Amino acid sequence: MKTIPQELLVNILSRLPAKSIGRCRCVWKPWRCLLSEAHFIKAHLDRTKEFMDNGLLVLISSESNTMYNANIAHNSLSEITALAMDLGFVVSSEFWTEVMPSCNGLILIQDDTDKRLLVNPTTKEVRELPVSPYALDPRASFTMYGLGYDHANDDYKVVTLSYYDSDNEYEPDCSEMFVNVYSVRSGTWKKGESSPYDHAVGHVTTGVFVDGCIHWLASRTSGYSSVIVSFDLTEEKFYEVPAPSSFGGDHFVLKRLVVLGGCLSIFPYRPEKETDIWMMKEYGVKESWTKFSIVDDKVSEFRPLVFMAGQREVVMVKDEETVVEKLVMFNLDGAAFKDITIHGIDEFHVGGSFTETLVSPYHNHETPRE
């Protein structure tokens, strides 16, 4: 049997979908070792990001709270169909079912026993996170989560922003925004510097990860003007990100952040006939904010999830005033909608989108591989 040079083998196998890699690991023992190594997983992740042109969604059954995934693929038909596959996980909180933090194929969820789990839905690896020793009492506080990758230290991190309920009995005069950071590599929590911003913006939401930072909408504690803040995962400090020029003052009320096509994006979280979505095409550059509009003949609330077809089609959750939420695809060139029908699950909520990768939730820390 002729030996294939390792570099060529990595180049060939990194083109395969993550699910196919699992079958390749069973072909030959040396392949199993190679395909489990960090450098191959990174090569596969980089190639997946470069050529990804589909939408993998996390769906939660409204009846059982069981998690499913569905692969939304581009096609030329007027209606798109996809099959929901049971992932075997159960979630217990409506907060997590709304938008789950995700990064490089990992998602952060809360199961039916209130455990925080870091999960790769593709490889089915699951890691339970310990409770932070610095966590506030959940009965008297609110907590927001973020998940991202610290490139400088090759580490995935979970960040929590917590603050006391203004009516709580424990710390009635405390307005501090507490920050905790969990290192996936070391498996430990640490207490960070408190945020200098007010993150109590009317709703508890998850942070979105772009360019080494986790982002939230907030307001300055002086003057209370709205801002987009980023938490740099390497420096573990907060910075401000310039907003679109047309935004200002209290314009962030009822708005949310999302990642579209790898770009930080902001959209209104309320029913409208015309929904304007802004994308920051060049991170950190104010002039790079670009707007596109979703126009509908009904008053609807849209939540964009993922871009496809060279960033010309966007998969969204559509919630009409008289109809329960459903999935649609909107073509930016033709300004036309396509309905997305999901088989294998009845009523469901959309938990978010993710990328199919081989990244382990243990990331070199006590990884329980066979």
C-alpha cells in the first residue's frame, strides 16, 4: 500500500464534512490519530469557514424541549425543505432556547437539570461546566452569557455578565456589573474586572462573537447613551465599537446583535413592515456599516440567523402578529421570500445557528477520547 504524504492527506481529508471525518477515523489507526490531532482539526475548521454555504440551525421542540438540528441548503425551488435530526439533549430554560451562544461549532446550553453544557452537536461531545465560585445568587440577579475563542492563547472562553435585580433583598443599592471568565483549556473560572457599562438594557441576551471579542448592547453609566461594547477575550477588557452614523441616543432600544457572514450586525427586535439590518463589513470601521432592508406586506418581526449563497440570501425567523414563528429565506437580489418547511419535528423554537466542525468542548483539557 502506497503511503500518502501527511500534508497531502490533511489537504484531502480537510475537505470532507465533519460527520464524514468520523467514518474516516475508523478506516485505519494512523488516520484516527491524525484526524484527532489539533492541527488537523484547525485545518478542517479553517476550510469549513472558507467554503461554508449552508445554514445549520439548532431547533428546540416546544413539546419536549429536546434539541434538534436542521441543515438548510440553498436551492432554486420556491419552497425549501429540511429534515430535523434529534441531538439527544434537553434544555430547560426559555432564555437558552431563544439564542444560544455559539463559536466554531461549539454551543453553550442549559439542560433540564440546570447544568451548563458546552456541546459540539456534530461530534456529540458534551462537557459540563462547573458553577462559578463568584456567581451571584440566581434568585436575585440576572446573568448574560457569551462564548468565544481567544486566538492569542488558543483557548475558548465563556464569559458571564451578572447584575442584581433592582428589587432584590440581598444588595438593594448595588448597580455593579460583575464579570466572570471561564477558560475551557484550564477548566477554571476567574473573576474579571467589573464592566464600566450598564448592561441592563431591558432584556437579558447572549453576547455575539466576532474578531476575538464578545459583543453586547449596553449604555454608558454617565449620560446613559446607547453603545455597542466588546469584551476582548485576550486582554479581558471592554471597549466600544462604533455604531452606524444614523444611530444615536436611545436608538438601541429594542435592537439586537447577531453575526451574519462573519460580520457584526444589528437589527430591530420588534414587528415592522420594513426591517433594516446593518452589517459592519470591516470590523471596527464605522464607515463600513452597510444596510439592507427586509420588506414584507405584513407587520412581522424578523430574526436573521445566517447568510447563504454568497451572502445574497438570509435565513430568518419570521414572527407575524397573527401567526406563530416560522423559518423563511429572503433573497436580497429579488427581494423575495421562500418558506422553509422542517420535517421530523412539529412545533419548535429556533435556538440559533452553528458551524459543523470537529472542535472539542474539552480543547486539550482532560479530553475523554477513546
